[in-house]
Amino acid sequence: MKQGAAHANNTDHLPWLDGLRGFAALWVLVSHAQILSGMRGIPVLSWGELAVDLFMLLSGFLMAHHYVLRQEKEPWDAKSTFFTFWLRRFFRIAPLYYFLLFFALVLGPWIGDWRDAIALQWPATATSPARYDDQSLGNILMHVSFLFGAFPDYAFRTPLPDWSIGLEMSFYLAFPFLMLLVLRMGLLTAGLLTITLAGISLVIFKGYFEQFAMPSFLPLKLYLFFIGIWLAVSRLQGGMKVALAMSVMVLIAVGLIERSDQALGRMVVVIGMFYLMNDGSLPGSGLLQGSIEKLRAVLSSRVSRFLGDTSYGVYLLHLLILIPVAGMLTHSTAYLALSGPLRLLVCAALVAPPVYLTAWLLFRTVETGGIRMGKRVILQTIDRTRHACRPAET
């Protein structure tokens, strides 16, 4: 890609994406509350995994968006760019994850008891006890190292919904190499090659990938991350039609293999994301522009920004609060006598305030503290590198 290719769309911060991320986290919370209150089967609401797909799409977009904007200062083929990117992402994800992982592992058996109480009432919701009881050194090391996502036995083995964190970290590891491939081969060619190779690996190692309870290993979801990359780079270059067409083709191929209702929902999410980020080059741009601007305004509001700020914390910690509350509610005959929608409403109303309050406090302390620490480490690393490269005085 040519440096300086970005045009008027090169705004560093896109506030409506914060709101979109916030609503995705809320979607996951409500989806899990629906399951744990014994109410299942409502299309869209129960598709919490689709909300996680939206997170992946957003991640691919945002990583590529900022990577392109930093290209002049951080060339894609420079080793220092790789390490700077990895440090930046580690300090964004790891501090809060490690903090909550500690409590999840310590409290795991207790949370598991409440999960069993829920499963006793609604057996179809049961999950493996090992997810809550495994406090082994091997499980701890797998999660601290972020390697757990690549191993079926460990990918879904804590009370946290952290299978997607392992997936995310594997994407971060691969991302600089993917962008280097984009630099060498071009945006669409690099994407199609990568997605095709991932698909071939799924066929060759079918037995291995079928062991995963959740799609926590990168080849299973690489196409979504790359669609996000296509979206970001094509938007910055100007002209999103081809990227949208290629994305739809990939999703159709995945849908034909998957054959599920969520495949259609995923198509709607991706097309909606393209139009939310529309640079004016997509079909129907003039007709839809007013509606898009209104939606961007809603997603950029103060409430949406709050949801965005707390989204990572809400996503990561909500089960630590939701499972005990939902378990305690199963001991109430009055609660059990309610209809499914009312049980969901009661459960969500009790859980949401402490979840969002805790997430906000963690955002203001652990998350922002980790980001600041990461910036200091990166600056110190750059200073040491410059000092090492400076010619010795004679």
C-alpha cells in the first residue's frame, strides 16, 4: 500500500464504534441472562456468539484503521513496528484479563456450584464442571500465556467467557504478518489467500478443529477479522464496493458450509457495518446517508460512550456476577413461577447495575492504568533503541 493513501476518512477516533462495541457487550450479557434464566430460542437475542462476531469484525477494522494511519511513523516492514504493535495490544488486553482471571480461578468452584443449581432447574443449559473446577498449574499457565485458545482442552476452561480473548490474542500475533502480506500482495489478494489457506487447514485438520467447544482458534474465525481489515483499508483508500462484494462472497461460502440462522445474521451484521462506515462509495449512499448519520449520532451519545468505555469489562466479568445471581434466583419459587420473559427481565435488572458499576471502576483504574503503562514501556523501548543506534562519540 502506498503511504499517505488515506484521505478524508483518516480520523483517528470514530466515536460511533465505541457505542457499537458497547451495545455488542450488552447483547452478550442479555444473551447469557436469557440462557441462565431458563429462556431460550429467541432469534437474534439468543445469538450471543453473533455479538462476539461483531467484536471480531470491529477488531479487524480498528487494528487495520490505526495501522494504516501510523504507517509513516511505523512502517509495516519494520521489526520495531511488530513489537510496538504487540506491546500496545498486550497492555490493552492483559491487565484487566489477569486481574479478573485471578478471581475467576479462585472463585471458580463456588461459581460452579451456582451453575449446577441453574442446570438442575434447566438441564439443557448445563456446561462442563471442569470449566469452574480446574485450578491446576497447567490451566493457569495456559491462560496466563494466552496459549489456551489453540488447545481444545483449555480453550473453554474458566468461568470467564475468555475463549474469545485467546482468539483475539492469536489475531494480534498474526496481524503484523497479515498486513505485511497486504503490503506485498495487495489488499484483496492477501485476504483471499489467507482465508483460503485457513479454510484448507480446517479441512485437513477437521478432527482437531471439531474438538473445540467454542471457535477460539484463529483459523476458525480468521475470515471475520480479515473482512474488518478489508473494510478499514478500502475505506481509507476510497472505494468500498469491491471489498463489500468480496466480503459477501466469503460469507455466502461460510453460510453454505455452516447452514445456520446465524449465518444470515452475520451477513446482516457485516453489510450493516460497511454502511455504518460508508465513505459514500456504496450503492444507495445518497438515499441512506441521513439514516446513517442519525445512527452514528446515537452511537456517539454519552450513554453509548459509557457503554463503549465499559464494554471490555462488561464482557469479561459479567458471568462472575450473573451466574451466582441467576443461581440464587433458582431457589425462589416466586421467580420460577414467572414466565420466561419476566424471569429474564428480573435477572437482567438485578445483574446489570453491579456489572456496569464494576466495569466502570475497572475501566477507570485497571484498564486505563494498563494503557498508560503500555505507552511508557513503548516510549522507553523506542528511547533505548534510538540510544543504541546513535553513533558513539569520538
